Amino acid sequence: MAPMLTIGGRPLPVVGRARMYVCGITPYDTTHLGHAATFVWADVAARVLRHLGVDVEVCRNVTDVDDVLDAAAASSGARPDSFAAVQQFRFDRDMAALGVRRPVHEPRAHNHVGQVVTLAAALLESGAAYLRGGTIWFRGDDVPARAGLDTAAAAELAAEFGHRFDADAEGPADVPLWRAARPGEAAWPSPWGEGRPGWHAECAAMALTTFGPSLDLHAGGADLRFPHHAYESAMAEAVTGVRPFARAWMHVGTVRYEGAKMAKSTGNLVLVSDVLADHPAAALRLLLVDRQWAREWDYEPAGLDAAAARLERLYAVAARGLGETGSAAETVTAALLADLDVPRALDVAEEAGGDAARLVLSMLGLALA
């Protein structure tokens, strides 16, 4: 039987080409370790698929039409587009330092406003959405249940992203596909008046435009599972009739620091650029992936020294001769195919050295300067 990657406990058979969509940044607080963990893990998944001979086509979006971005730009006295461009530059620099391969596609939300209008119009026509006061609302009554959540849990998670029941909506689970513009904010024309796209609709439109009605693997942070990914997939499936929108999901575990999720709102950001001022990029990359990808974890600065020490041991044993490491290299591959079990692969490689160590360094993207 041909080797196959398993994600989330489920096999992901791929024939020839894999369509991978990675939920990218909203460019206003880049790049902290929470961002980095998601994108390094997505890069590892792509590397493992390429090891199987699969042509992996990665699309990583940029959400540059966003209320939070506008607020951050205003507080810094910059235009949103200029502010986003600077943040994007910093992000690209950090990703290059961490060895994250550039995506094949990098759509930006402001270039896909027209596609969001098309999506909203189609869902309005089908009855999956409705118009109220210049805003197109997506009917989301069944979305929480599809995500395995009851109404109360869904409302609590949605509130973390600023979504609360709006008097103009018919139901508490309805979300805007297209929102009527407020005074003083950037807006675009539509059949329903000046407005701007909803967050979930942006990703649905960018993914559909890039890959068509379905994906092989969708990656993103665990905090995006609901509401963002649940509504994105619901919108895509409602407009295309194709289910599932994504054959597999990779929700990377949240990074915590000082007792809370790493986020600008909690003031506990650890920036990649600051870490790389004192530590090798490969050591940070190893720290991010030497664990189960779906698990939440707490960042501790001392972990960087431990990661650097393990990396040096791997480099040392990789210099050994071939010896009897052929079976160990096969075990390394098997571990990475089994839900990206990096800790198991590293343990085997460190013990065996030689081919096994060289293979794990290559597949994990750790052969960095």
C-alpha cells in the first residue's frame, strides 16, 4: 500500500496534487509566535506531502480589509494600506528567516471584493442569505451545530471576535457576508450600496477563486475553528453544493504566554524578530514543532535553549556514516506520516543518527543557517 499522510486521525489520500489553503495574517501585529507556529506547521505538512511525491499548491491569504486593521492603522497615524504593507514586509522577512516556503498563491482581500459581491449575490439568490439595510446576512442557524457547538458555546466563541447579535439580523447565528459602510471607513460599490466584505466571506471568496469548490487541506490557528472556519466552509458549501469544502483540517494549537493566549489584546506578544536577535532561526522552528501540532502549549524562553541544544545533537549525529539507519529512516517517515508525530520522529533520528537524522532535518526544514 502506498504511504499516506494522516491528519487529525484520518487518512488524506492525495493523487498527484494537493490544494492547501492556509489562513494567513491580518497585517497589524505581525509576527508573533502564535502566527509563526501556524505557518511553520503548515510548511511542515507541505514538506511531508512533497516527500511523498505530491505537488503541493499552497495558497496563503492576506486579510487586509478588516476593522481591527483599520483601527490599528488609525492609532499609528497611517493609512490602512500603508500600515498593512509595512506589516506584510515584516511578516515576509520573518517567514523567510524561519524557512517557510513562499506560497504559490497569496491573495489579498482588497483584490477580491468583487468576488465577495458575487458570492453574496449568489447566496442571496439561493435564499441562504437575506438583505437588511444594505447588509447581506448569511443564514447561520445550523453552523454552530455543524461545528459541534451548542448555542451558548458558539455565542461565547463568536463574542471573542467581536460578533454579537445584531438587531438587523433575523437570528443570533447570522453573520454579514457584505456590510453596509459606516461613515469615514473604506468602502466599495455593490448592488446594495457602498459597503465592505464580511471576514468569513473574504476567505471563502479567496479560496474559491484560487482552488474552486473544494480543498484537500485547510490550515489555520485553533482559535479560528469557530466562528471563522465554520462560516467560511458553510458559505462555500452553500454556494457550490460541494461537501466537504475541505477534506482535512489542521487547526494548530494555540500558543500561550504568561497565562494567556498570545495576542495583542492581552499585551503578551513575543515577536519572532526579537527572538531571532538572540537565537538561531532553526532553534525557534524546532521549538515550535517539537510537540503535537493540535495541542495548546505555553511558551517559556528557556525552551529555546533546550531546542538549540537538541538541534546541535541532531546536527552531530547526522554526520555519522550510513551504518544500519535505513530502517530508522523509514520509522522517521512513518512517524511524520502518522499525524505529523514530530516528537517521535526526532527521538528516533537522535538515537539512530546518520540517514535518519539527515532525513528529519530535511523534512522538518531544520537545515538552516
